[in-house]
Amino acid sequence: MSDPDTHDLSPIVTVLMAVACGAMVANLYYAQTLIEIIGPDIGLSPAAAGGIVTLIQLGYGLGLAFIVPLSDLIENKRLILIATAGAALGCIGIAMAEGPRTFLVAASIMGICSVGAQILVPLAAKLSSQARQGRTIGLVMSGLLTGIMLARPIASFVAGALGWRALFFCSAGVTALVGLALLLMLPVRRPESTLRYAALLASSFELLRRYPALRLRAAYQALLFIAFNLFWTVAPLVLTQRFGLGANGVALFALAGAGGALAAPIAGYFADKGRARATTLFALSLLTVSFVAADLVVAASALIAFAVTAVLIDAAVQLNQISGQRIIFALDSSAGGRINAAYMTIVFVFGASGSLIGSASFAAGGWSLSSLIGAAIGGVALLLYLLFDRRSTRSAEPRPAD
């Protein structure tokens, strides 16, 4: 394997990894806007249909905990290709399902295998030169966030035109094409670890215990992901009830929100210059202020300004994510997969509560209460930063490369 300090990924391979991340993670979100259509078609009651998204997300969580650490044990390209193939087959199974059992099994497989995206991220960091590592992570992660943000509007448009089954057939085809491109272009990386699988899993918890910076970065991003999910759970309700938008209008709003992904390469640039901590402080502050602004602009019925706050909230999440990953991947170059598994499992498990918090707060007090909670979440993250970050993370921050 080439030395990452003297070689770098080509731009086309970096872009491919970003596209692959986006394509895989989008699979997790297609069903969210289509539950009311899918449920009756496969024989699920309205109450049980809500379990579709839960099962997909649970599968993804299992993949984070039990598959991503394998990237420190198994040749990475092979593992990614297996995961990509599994995700494509899961999508085909979903599209062909005639009953709930087949659908749910296929959805679980698709969710588990979509963690290939979280194997690509540390691989990109490992294969990148030290001087450009932050920017590489930023570009790859911008693909991932773009996939999340585009999944819902794409699902609405495609399912509306061709049906929900066509959507998953299309996703299977896109995932398969991405897999073929990865087969042809992705570099090989053989990890040096000799740990057995059980010891490998146990070492993820040991890494959390050993590195305060990892715990803090996971806490920051978990809080921001809670706020992110809260916003995008409640925003469609605000758009329909306050602004009178239909399904297509909500989809276009989500497309505008995807502009926040442009912040990822910027965060990577500043992280490469040794300013990851400053970027983190800015991101946490930006999220807090953006939620306060979102409350004001909704009260003023300013739709365009509301879209701007959506972009800023997404940008804050991206800025914090990239600066944090630049720091944690520098903690132990031989344990990137386990570090990312520990980090993302915490982020995902706690972040998933954002949808529940958003729904409950909107029902109890409308958008004002939801936005207040979002701002408070940002405030808690800021407090953690001010109290603990300097002494636990300062020494872990990568120095700017020459």
C-alpha cells in the first residue's frame, strides 16, 4: 500500500467515493416519505408500517457496530464491494416484495449493508496525504450528506411518476453501477491488525475509554444530529401548515437544504490548516443562532429566509462533522474503522431520537417550541465545548501540514 504521507487519492477516485457514500446512505431515507404508500401495498397496517423506517435504521445501527470495525481486519475494497452488492440486492428484494415478511427482511439487509459508506470515509482518510486529509474527508462526507438530503425529494418525485417499486429498482441499479466503478477504480488497502473479531469489537469500546477527544467529538455530533433530525422532521409540517406547500414544494425545499453540503470541503480546508477547534466552535454557534433565526422567520412567514436557515443548520452539522473526523482519525491511524464505528454508532443511536423529539415538541407547542429545543441542544453542545474541549482535544488536533 502506498504511503499516505507522500501520495494522494486522485480527484476522480475521491469524487467516486463521495458519490458512492451518497448513493448508499440515500437507501436509508427513501422509505420515510413513502410509508403511507408502501404499507397497504405489502399488507402492513398503518400502525405497523411505521416500523419500516425503524427496521431500516436498526439494520444500519447493527452494521455500524458489527461490520464497520471489520475494516481494520479485512481488505477494505473487498469489504466495501460485498456491502455494496448486499445493498443492491436488498433494494431489489424490497422492490419485488409481495408481503411484509419478505419486505422487512430485504429492508434489514439493505440497512445493514448500507454501512459501506462508513467504511469508505476512514478509507478515504487513510489513503489521503496528510496535507489534504481534511479536504478529502470533507468532499466524501459532502457526498454522504447530499445523499441524505436528496433521498426524500427523489423518492417523492420518482414514486409519484413511476411508483415506489420503480424507485427501489432504480436505486438497486445506481448502487450496482457504483459498485462496478469501485471495483475498477478503488485502491486496495490491507489493514495490519492481527486481532480476532471479538477482540476487534471490544477494542472499539477501549478506544472510547482511551481517547477523551473521541468521546467529546461523538457527543458534539450526536447533539447536532438530534437537532438535524428534529428540524427535518418538523420542517415539512411547518411548510404544509404555515406556508401551504404541497408535496412538491416540500421536496424543493429539501433540495435547497442540500446546499449545506457545500460546507464540508470548507471545513476540511480549515481542518488541514490546524483550525478544527475553531471550526467546531463556529459550527456549534451557527446551529444555535440558526434555530433562533428559524423561529423568527417562520413567525414572519418568510419562506425564503426559512430555507436559508435550513442551509445554515445543515452547514453547521457538516462543519462539525468534518472537523471532528479530522481529529479522531489522527488519534490512531491503524484503528480508523473502529474509531469511526464507535463515533458513528454513538451519533446514530442518540441522533435518531431527534425525530421523536421533533414530533412531540411540535404537537405540544408548535414550531416555536421545536426551534427553542433545537437552539437549546446547540447551547448544550457549546457548553460542553467551553467546559471540556480545551484540555481534552487541543493535543489531539492535527497540526497543519507543511
